[in-house]
Amino acid sequence: MAGSSTGSFKAADLVIQLSSSPKIKPDVVDFGTVFTDHMLTIEWNANEGWQAPLIRAFRNLSLHPACSALHYGVQLFEGLMVYRGDDNRLRLFRPILNMNRMTNSAKRACLPAFDQSELLECIRRLIDIDQDWVPHSDSASLYIRPTFISTEPSLGVKKPTSALLYVILCQAGSYFNTEMRALSLWADPKYTRAWKGGTGDCKMGGNYGGTLFAQYEAASYGCQQVLWLYGEDHQITEAGTMNIFLHWINDDGDEELATPPLDGIILPGITRQSILDLTKKWDEFKVSERYLTMAQLYSALKQQRLKEMFGSGTACSICPVGSIVYQGTNLQLPYQEKHSLSSRITTELADIQHGRSPSDWTYLV
């Protein structure tokens, strides 16, 4: 295939090779375990540039054993959902924000630039082909995983001269395999998820693989996730793979929804941004991006100023926090399954995602 030495690939050049053996579609299963019939692949090399996009049957990748994505983690990914509305139409939720974040991650990884609108159109075509996989359900959706890896066949630590951008789709039910109504978190400053000057604000695999050891230690304390702390003052940053929010009466006596600022160690989550945009539009209480510490949380809890703590993310949507194990103490947090801020936000976001509330945040497939 002819390549594009300048600019980006074009959706108009898309080649489609349909699968000859479609899979049997199971009931919605655990997150990320059952994949659709097709995938999108787009190759790049320094000599010829981007090749024509290809939609083909889902299959394994063939990589050189020295591939720098495997040795040095030169790779990144994204995550977004496609929802089937009550009107049976398919909608993406704020996909441009995902494209922006993917572009920033690619720049940090020294991977080649691409046209966001062209990639989004290729993804739309892939979803259209596998649209029967999108569940007819409010509690399930189809998860989209764009992935961008270096395929540099060399053990040298250097800027890649070849790369692969691919997109796979999978059924998405509940992200957390638990019957509990609220998450339990383990907070210990001896582990750090991200640091100033690092890649904590990029969606790179190394940010996630490096958390597994702490995750299993959290489980040994009877907790489901890690509450990531930073610095000597034990700043609250993220929970598991989620952004974190506190709904409380702050030290000044004002009702406030607060989340840590995007200072380089926080991932700029799309659900996070949507919560901020939505609640600021309500104009019912103070909405802030500011530093939060465990001392502030403990004080608010002791003085009964804490209304709710919850995490947010694409895969989990919004998850209330019920308890935190911190410095040998099991802190019990207030939580109401109904009539809470998190349940209200969840409902409003779901109404937008499923087309019940008109919004320019959705992108029709």
C-alpha cells in the first residue's frame, strides 16, 4: 500500500476485509474479556509515513522480539465507550477529548502525529461494522481501546522509526467484580503512582502495570483498590485507575465538590472533566480543582463535614467510596445509594450518553 510521508492517514483510504467466520455473541461478561469480530490497524514507518487504514478480522499481532514497545514501554492507549440509546442509535461520549489526550500521550512517547478527525472516522466505521455487538442495555456498553505502539525492531533506546496504531472493541459490563455498594480503599504513602515531571498525565501502560504490586497489597488488607497519595503531606491524587472527588463542607463552611488539579501527576479523565463541567453548569455549590490531603479528609470526617467521596473513570463511570484503611485505622465514609450527588451525576451522564438528554457531548455513529 502506498504511504503518506507527510500528514496523516485518511479514512477515505480505508480498506475493509470482513471476517468470514463471525463469532457467537455471548451475554455481557466481565470487562475486557470478549472481543468483537473486527479490528482497525494502521501502520507507520519513517520512510513511507502512514499506510492506508485497514479493518480486518480480529487476530493476534506479529511483533519483532526486539520491539521497543515490549522492552521499553514505548506505547499508549485510550479508552472510550459507545452506548446504544433508547432510540436504538449509537453514541460516543465526548470522543474529541480522548483524541486530544491520545495526541498528548503520543507526543510524550515520541510516536508520530495523526489527524484526530481521520482516526475518529475510522473508529466510527469499525463500530458501524460491529454494531450488533453494542448491548441493548443501560448497564452495559461496547468499550473501544485505541492502542499505539512502537514496532521499532531494535534494542536501542531511541525514537521509533516504525509504529502501529490499532483499535479493538470489547463488551463491557461491570468493571469492578464486586457485589459491594461502595469501594474500599487502602492508602499508604510508601507507593507512588506518578510524580512531577513524569508521565502520570498520559495514558501509558507503564502507569498501570506498575500499580499491580500495591493493588495486591491492598487486597491483603481487605481493600479493593489503592488510594494513591503523594508527597510528605499525603496529597490525595487518584483511586485505583480513577480520578477522585470529595463532596463536603469545606474549612470555610461552603458546600464544595473538589478534585485534585491537573498538575502533571493526575490523568485528565473525560468523566472527570464532564463532572466538573456539569456541576459548574448547575451553579448550586462551589466546584474546585485544588490540592486535597488525608489530614483535610480526616478532619472533615471527624467533624461530620464530609458528604461523599467517589471515583470516576470511563470503565467504571462513577464509584462511591465507602471506607479507607489509612495508618492502621479503618475510616468509614458516609454513603447513600440514593439521593447522593454521585447518583445524581451518574443519572444525568447516563441520560446524555443514551440520548435521553440532548447534548453536544455525544457523537452519533
